[in-house]
Amino acid sequence: MSEVKILQNGSGLIWYKFLKYFEIAKVNYFNSATYFVNLISRSAMVVIRIWIFTQLYKVSYSIAGVSEIGGLTVAMVIWNLMMTQSFQTATKPQLSKLIDEEVKSGTLAYSVNRPYSYILFHFSGFVGRSVPNLLINLFIGSLVAFVLVGPIGLSWEALAFGVILFFFGYILDFFVSLIIGLTAFWVEDTSAFTWIYSKGQLVFGGLILPIALFPDYLQKIAELLPFSQMYYSAARLIVHFELSLFLQYFATQLVWILFFGLVAYYLFNKGIKHVSVNGG
Amino acid sequence: MFLSTVVKYISLTWEMTKLSILSAMEYRVSFFVQVFGMFVNDIAFIVMWLIFFQKFPSINGWQFQDTVMLFALTTVNFAIVMIFARGAFELSRTIARGELDYYLSFPKNVLWHVLVSKTEISAIGDLLFGLIIFFFSGNISLEKIGLFVVIGILTALIFLNFIIITQSITFYVGNFEEAAEQMFHALLGFAFYPQTAFYGALKIVMLTIIPAFFITTLPVQLIQKFNLQLFLILIGFWIFTTIIATVIFKRGLRRYESGNLINVKM
Amino acid sequence: MSKIVIEVKNLSKDFKIKQKSEGFFGGLSSAFNPQYKYVKAVDDISFSVEEGELLAFIGPNGAGKSTTIKMLTGILFPTGGKMKVLDFNPSSDRQKLAYHIGSVFGQKPQLWYHLPPIDTYNLFSRIYELNPKEYLERLDFLVEQFEIKDLLKTSVRKLSLGQRMRCEIVASLLHKPKIIFLDEPTIGLDVIAKQHIREVIKYLNEKEKVTIFLTSHDAGDIETLAKRTIVINHGKMIFDDITEKLKKNYIKTKVVELVVENPIKNFEFEGGKIVERTKYSLKIELDIAKNSIDKLLNYAMGNFVIKDINIFDPPMEEIIADIYREQKI
């Protein structure tokens, strides 16, 4: 009944579209949120990981005899890592793998025929799957970090600007994962690309060693690469806010989003043609 | 009698693995991409630690050289498990989907059969990486090589037991697949840190639930400087984990055969 | 007096199924206060099978067929009753029994997908610990009988379904099993391939005296192969007799589908009940007690210009439903 009303009402169309993607996100959310045991174990891993970082960096800093490196204290480092890890691990299972499977199994043919944008569909799913994990990781991670290293000074601007960086970094991650998944149109096995990507994130995404702790020359390079702009930049900004840093990071993000967004769009269209030529 | 059974199973393991590799080589490109991709993957990982040690050259005596040896050992024993017993990683899924039936129809030990039925091609990349950097890890002597081989195999077996135990929990709890995977990643993840940084309660965790100590710290120490006592402890831990793995799997299999598993499609 | 190879007495199997609740809180509550449902999958069945029998074991989905077979092969253990297969207790001697039985499950292939069948055969010879010389002789023999010589070195993924099935059956025969459990061996095959497989199965049974335990949803499989049929439904055996009796007594109808050139106005045939109809087609259920197929066809051809005809047996479910109804009386 309401569907008919919405279709007749032109402005309602946008609302309808939003509802559609919200439903998709919801389905993905419930799908991943149901396994209680897995939730617990995932949280336990978060705890242990942060615990390890705390001990590692406390010891490392004390041996180096400093209280601050690259502008970050141990506490800041830990909160930084907690956030980078939470952001990044929330996005499993890998979108690229899902798309790879879709392409390989041929269900892509169905997705493309559906009356919604393929990319938006996957974005909704991406969001839906990661939101519960993200919230839980952040919640537990914050508790642990608080207990182990205490609080760090958080300003409203840090959070506000940090969220902006997080949002755009998220989109950036989405595009790159999408692109990797789309290479399934041409390549037998995309897992090699996924590994390289995740290792790029490991090394240059500040997952274990914050980029602020890199040697100077390497730091500059790393901050220009897309990996650092996905989750590290948001975490870094929140932990120790500097407006100039925000502007630098944000600009870099936009450049990369534009670049990868275009590549994704291009690959997608090329891929679809490839499918119709080869019959899938 | 027992020995001949062991020999039989070892040679069958070799046959199975050979077949898996042959099967994968049907797709030449994918095969090499996987091996090479994993190799690059591992290099990136150690590069990250290289950067770390630039800033923090020594962690309570642990230096980059030690991390290199650690990597060599861990990647090699991980590779051994992945090449000869990759089925272990899918044990949970196999149980949950009722696919053990297939293995139960053969006149061979079920657990063994599940383990050897798959091979991870990319692990060949890990193996190559591990062996290569072993030779960059410091003074190499014949003794060291011998130790590396023996201890490598021993730790691989301990690692395997850990996976069997965590995956077999599915017999009792239902969908433990993801949790088991998490625990595996935890173990593997923790394995690469400079172990000398850890103290207190965390150290205890690494000795027990996530036995990173036994798979990394202890073996590396033994290879750098052999100590009979420590070696016996390692062997003891291996025997201990083997017993637990066997018991948990056997009891679990009994449950499976009762048909009363949760989530199992009968 | 032939040897008894399978003996089942009062066999029962109960399942305890945990009731899962929805959502996050449902998951919590079922973790702490689990609710169970008890299902009797197999309920007190008894039968015995002699060496060399070719028997069909049929029933609708969920009737207890797979459960029974799993118990006989040692995959599941029973909750009640006794069973003996080739003098082994399947539950306790599963591995030992496995050397003497073979199984082919239509849905679960044994052959390695990316490799040629010969590789799997060689592997099996090692797994079943076959004497190399005997194995090769046996292989040659089977390859000739099943006509798979040209398929031996071709990757399984390149074979047609029918070819694959033949190779799968050979795989299950390498170790000279005394009993074979065939589950849906002709599923998905075309008419000719089905025929071929059925011949192969018949040959096995007649020449090698292999006892065959066949499950199938295909009435054709049963009619052409099995001398004896056991029907199981809701865990209980409701029929155990020669297949002929099943046909004679229980296949009472045939379904005939007709597609004609000109629009159908009237179709009157004694014993023929129209179950479906469109402008140009008809589906008629013919009671073969009341009238015969050929008379129906004569009538049809005499009154219409026929474009297509299909003739079906009633589905297994219906036959069994009939048996069940009859039993109640």
C-alpha cells in the first residue's frame, strides 16, 4: 500500500531508495550479529591484541628513554592502534572476496539485473556487515585501552574531524576492495591482490606500528599513500588533533577517493561488457 | 606393527599432497600467483618490523636478527601444516556441514584423512620465504640447520594440535568456525612479536590458551642456543597437546556419529 | 541357502534436535536453557539381505533412508536394535568394514575434480591397501567392462555426467567390495546414460554377485533393477517384498501429457481424470485398472492432431502414500 503511494509521489522516490538500502544493510547486520559465541571470541581477541600493544610499546618507549615519539605518548599510541584495528577489522569478511565469489559463481548476473545500483548495493552490505563489529570493537577496545593506559585528552573537534576522516577513509577502503573484487572478471584468483592490499594496510596503514613512529622520510611517503588514509589518519587525528594535519589528510583522501572511484566505475563497466561478451 | 602403520600413513600423506599440488597445477597462472603473492606478503611483513627496529633497536635484548629467525621458524612450521594438513583449517566447517560422512566411508583414520585432503598452495611461498630468510638470520652451522629442521617439525605439530583442538570444539558447541579462525589468527598474530616485551598475566596467556610461547619464543631460543631441559619441555608440550587433541576429536566424533550435533545437516 | 550379508533387527534411531531461537537474545536463552525436540528417524525396522541381492530401498525425503544407510555403513550409531553387516558391527568396526563395502553417492563425488580418474584410482589402491598386481588386473577388467578406457586420462571436470558416474562406480569397485550402497546413481542423467548405468549395475550384480543396496527417487531405476523393494516412511518399513508386487499393486495410475494442434474442447475418456488443462494441452491421470494406455492413446490420436506426448509414472510419493493408505486398512 505504502509502496504505491511512494511511487506516485515523486519526492518519495528518494525515501524509497533509502529504505531499500537500509533494508539491505539491516539484513547484512542480522546475518553477522547472530553468532553469540563468535562475538565473544572476537572481543577476546581485541582485548589480547591491545594488551600486547600496551606491553610492547611501554617496554619499547622505556628502553628508548622517551615519553613521546612523533608527538605521541604511549597512551596515544595505544588508543591510536585500538581505533585503527577496530576500524579495519570491522570490515571482514573481505568485500573483495565476496565480489570475487559473485563474479565466479555467476550470481553477478542476477545482481546486475536488479533495479538498484550494484555499487550501492555492495556499499549497503559493506556498511551493514561492519557496523555491529565496529561498535563492539570500539566499545570493548575503549574499555581495555582505558584500563591499561588511561584516558587521553579528547576534544570535540578531534572527534568531529576524526569522524569525517573516518567516513571518507571508509569509502576509500570500500572502493579499493571493490576494485580488487572486480579483477575477478579477468583473473582466476584475486586472493593474491587481497593479501598485498592487506599487507599494504599492515605496513603503511599503521595497524601495528603507527606511522607517526616511522623514520621521518618514510613517514612522509606513507602519509601520501592510500593505505594510511583509510583508518590510520582518522585514528591519528582523534588522538592528537591538529587542524593542519586534518587538512593535509583530508585532501589526500579526496584525491585517492576520486582516483579509485573512477577506476572502480571504469572497471565495473568494462567487466560487465566482458561478461556479456563471454556469456559469464 | 605400529611403525608400519605410521610409515603407511606418512607415505599416503605424501601421495595425497602430491595429488593436491598436481590438481592445483592445472591452473598454472593461479598457482604461481599464489606462491609469489604469499612470498611478497611475507616480505612486507618483515619490512614492517625492520621499520620498527629502526626506532626501537633492542627490546630487552631482542633484536631484528632474532625477529628474522622467528619469522623463519614460524613461516616454515606454518607452511608445513598448511601444505600437509590444510584440511585442519576447515575441520570446523567439515563437521558443521556433515561432510565427515565422506571421510567416514573410507578405511582410514578420519582425522588424518580430513587433514591431508587439502593443500594450501600459497604456503609454498611461505616455505620458500622461511627457508631463504633462515639463511639470513645469523651464523649458520650444520648443527643449527639440524636443529631448525627438528624443532621446526616439532613446533609444526604443536601448531597443528592447536588448530585441531580449536576446530574440534564445533563438535560440542555448534558454529565455532569463526571463533576457531580468530584463535588461529591470534596465535599466528602474536607469534611475530618480540616475545621479550611481554610480562605478567599476558605472558601466562601466551603459555596456555594461545600458546605462542611454545611455538615461537621457546623454539627460537633452542635454535640460537640448544638446551636439553628446554628441549624436553618442548617435547613434553607436544605430547600434552597431542593427547588433548586426540581426546577432544575422538569424543567429538562419537557425538557426530550420534547424529545429535547442533547445526549439522544430516 | 545364500549367506546373509546384512542383518537388521529392531533398528531404531532417535535424534535430539536443539531448538534454536531467533535473534541475539534468543541466542542467549538457548545457550543457557536449551530446548530439545526428539525425532524418531528410524523406528524399529527389521530385515535381512542375502548375498547377491539387488534391493531397492526407497521412501520419500526424510523417511529415514539416509539414516538407515548411514547406520549400516557405520557413520551413525543406532539408539536401539542390532545390526550386522558382513559379520561386522558397523558402529564399532567401521574401518574394518570399510574395506569390504563401497558406496556411490550421486551428490558427493569421490573422484578428484581437476585430475583424471586414473589418479584417484591409484590413490584408492593405496588407501585400500590393494596388492599392486591385483589392482592393475582389476582395473583393466573394470575399465573394459565399463568402457572407460578413453576417459581414464581425461580430467574429471571435462567428463559428461554420465561418464563421470561410470568412473565413480569404477572407483567404488576397485577394492572388490561385497556390498555396494548406491545412492541416486542416475540422478541428472539423460535417458541413454541412465540406461547405460542400469546395465552396468545389473552386470555387477549378476556376474560378480555383488550385493547392491540401491536408493533412488527414479521409479525406472527400481522397476528395471531391483527384484526386491523395501519402502520406508516416517522411519517405519511399510513394504518389503518383490518389486513386481509394488508395481502391480501400487502403481495404479499413469500420467499422460498431451499437446495438440487445435484448441481442445472436449476430452472424455473412461478412467481418465483431467488434472491440468490449457487451451492446447492436457494432463490426464489414467486409472490403469479401469482402462489402458493404448486405448487412451488411440482415443487421443483419433480425436486430435497430436504435437507432443509424455507418459509418466506417478511420483514415488504417491505410490508410497497409496501403500500407506492400504496398510491402514
